[in-house]
Amino acid sequence: MKKLFAMVLCVASLLGLCAASAPAAFKDTITMVNELEPDTLDPRRGNGISNNIVMTLIYDSLVDLDREGKEIPRLATSWEFIDGTHLRMHLRRDVVFSNGYPLTAEDVLFSLARTKDDSTSYSTMIWYDEKNSRAEDPYTVVLAMHQPYAPVFNVLASGRCWIGCKKAMEEMGEKDYARAPVGSGAYRLVKWTNGASMLFERNEKYWGTPAKTKNVLLKFVPEPASRVIELETGAADFAFYINGSDIDRVNAIDGCHVESGRSEKYYLITMAMNHPILSNQKVRHALSYAVDIPALADAAFDGHAHAMTGVYPSIVEGWKDMGGWEYNPEKAKQLLAEAGYPNGFDIELHLLPEALYQQMGEIVQAYWAAVGVNARIEQSALATREAQGPWEASIRTATANEISNILIIYEKEFGSRLAPNDMELDGMLKKLKTLYNREERKVLLGEIQDYLYEKRYSIPFAEADTIFGVSDKIKNFVMPTTIFRVNVKDWEVEE
């Protein structure tokens, strides 16, 4: 009897051991929520955060950047400069698109050439010489540049250089391809429900380590408070872009927490250089003096942004502390009078159709009203406003992490909200792109920042933290350095 009892205890112990060591069960779908729906998935249109959140799942780029900003292989395994304007890149030989077509040099040349025909990517890709770029063989491509271009790897790793499938686009047409893209990334898009969600499935043909979770569901939830509710109810595992005012609420959710960090994302007030009133430097200085920058940054982001003291984000190459932006309403009134506007003037202040922009716009509107300037707030999508004609004032955000891509908004070819026409500044910015020497770049960057601070074509006011809401059940989450490129393919979510 004792032996039988001992055997029962032993079996029970073994069963308990097996139960304790059983692997965790994981969900087959990761559910994420984001504020905006992409307007297109055309690979050359990776110029917005919401577009790139999706594109980074389904596309690949030639190179990537590590956490120190050094280029690392992706679709290209290695590369070498032939001379100052020709870069040879050797492609992986084991890559196929999600439709089974192999990736070749022709897909690379086709994808990059298309960027020159699109208004959103042309200014970023103006350095690229598509006519003299060539394929040396199916897996070797030579990228030609019109002149030496120091940020070449940063751009090749960016959203505008996602590589698409040439044959699929020719068969489908651009419009249909933009709705049902064919990429070589870890996931493929299987369903797009307008205004609601996108469903992605693991790309079994992916050349890299397969995605750990089979499916990803991305839901579009514009209101920040509603994204928090998605976390509270367990309807989402991950939420992009939590408001600072909701941090405590997210951290109070059982099984959720906030992940945050400094980012290259910043906000600025822009003033069109060709506007009959805003082209006056005294007017631009007056509008700058009229705004309390630290108060604006604090109020707009609930204390979770950093008031800017320079002309671009402090984490970017060559940043110079300009000492901030003086708040002096009386000086603003004096300058307006000297410029011929003692009673102020009317101006449009354009905002994107999001609650955060409305909040920022109303604060700026109140500051300007205090010195006699009437800002009419207009909210619409960028494409809608672009079609309406000349710009006036605007609040915009920028997310590039490479200095030339940040400063590109002041270049003549960029157009859009600043309507650039300062050829002296344009020349300095173009020269910067040709400088590979770090010391020469540092000197010129200092001169550019001094020039922008004096001219004040824009009023940079807030560096925003990236704030995500994350389920405690997500395994392998890594806080990204690039705002949209979270490592979703490595995630597993416990049941």
C-alpha cells in the first residue's frame, strides 16, 4: 500500500512538473490601434507616419539603420562607392515577393525611378539620377547621383525607398497596387476595410526570420481617449500615440503600461515665404515674439513635450542651442507697427484634421489675437489644402531623423507650406548634402541654424515624446528609435 501511495505521489509530482513547465500559449493575432488610416500604400508614398506603420510590415528597404544610425544590410547585403556619385549595391539572392516573384535589380531601379514622378517624394529624391543608374546583373545595381550626396543611406533606409514588385505593379496598375500591395516584408495585407481596419497575415515567403505571430490587426481609432479604451477593454494589445494626459490612465490599467522616449518628431508654425504679409521679416519676428513657446509646448502636450530652443530637434546632427524664443508681446506690437500693420491683419492658420492640431491652433490663435493678428483656423487634409492654392500660416509636424531631410522643408523644390523662395538658404542646404566631411558639415550646419533663427520662416516650438500603450503580455517589445518602425514581427502576445 505504501509503495502504491508513493507511486501515486510520484506520478502526481511529475504531472505537476509537466504543467509548470508547459510553454505559454500565445495569441494568433496582435491587435494594434492607430489614429489615422493610410491614404495609400504606394511604396513611394512613405512620407507619413500612418503610411509607414503599415509599409514597414509589408515592404523592405535596401538598407536599415541601427540604433547608432549606422547603415546595416537589409535587401542589400553589401555595397561600395565606385566614386563620389556612384554606389554599387549587391542584393540578396533569396528574396521573393509575397506573390512569389523574385526580387531583382530591375525592381530596385523601377521603385527608385518612380519616386521622381511623385510630388511627395521628388524633393527627397532629387539627388537620384535614374537615367544613369543601371543593373550590372540581376543582383547588382549601381545607383547614380547627380552630385555627391551625404545622406544617401539615410534616404535609402527611409519610407520613400520601399522596394515594390515591378511586374505586379505593371500587371495591376498603380491604383490597384496601392490598395493591394505586393512587398517582400514579414507580413502581407489580406484585407482593408475602409475607415475601420487592416488585417495582415504572416508572409510565408519572407526571406528573414519568420514573424512570430501569424496575424496583425490594425484598427483606426482617431480619438486618443478611445484608443485608451481599446486597451482598457482588452480589445487592443498595443496603442500608437498616447496623449500625455492619458499616461497615468494607461499605467493604471491592469496588464498595461506606457513605453515612451525622445523622438525626432517636432512641431512648428510655418509662414509662407511668398505671402505678401508674411514675407516681411519684421512680421515674422513679431509673430514669434507673440507666442510663449514653453507654455505652448506644455499646454499642447500636457507636459510631455520639450520646448524647443533651436531650429530643429536636439537629438539630430549638429544641433545648436539658440537660447530659445523670447516671449515679448509689446515688442511684437512694436514690430507690427514698424512693418505697417499697427492694427494687425488677418491670416489663415491651417491645421490637419486632428484634435491635437486643433488644441495647438487655438492656443496660437489666442496669442496672436493678443497682439492684434486675427488667425482664421482652417482644418483639412494636406492634399485638400494643397489643391486650394497659395499657403499662408500653418502648423505642421516633421519626423525625419536625418538633417537634410529635416531641413528639406526650406528648399525650393519642396514647395508646400513654406513656399520656399530664399535662394541663399537653398544654396546652403544643397551644399550640405554634398559634404561627406564631418567638420565641414558641422561648420555649415551652424551657419544654417543661425540663418534660420534670424529669418524665422518658421517657429519650431515642441519636440514630442513618442508614447505608446503596451500590454504586459507582449513579449520582445523594443522601444524604437524611428517613430513608426516598431519590431512587430518579433512580438508574441500571451493569451
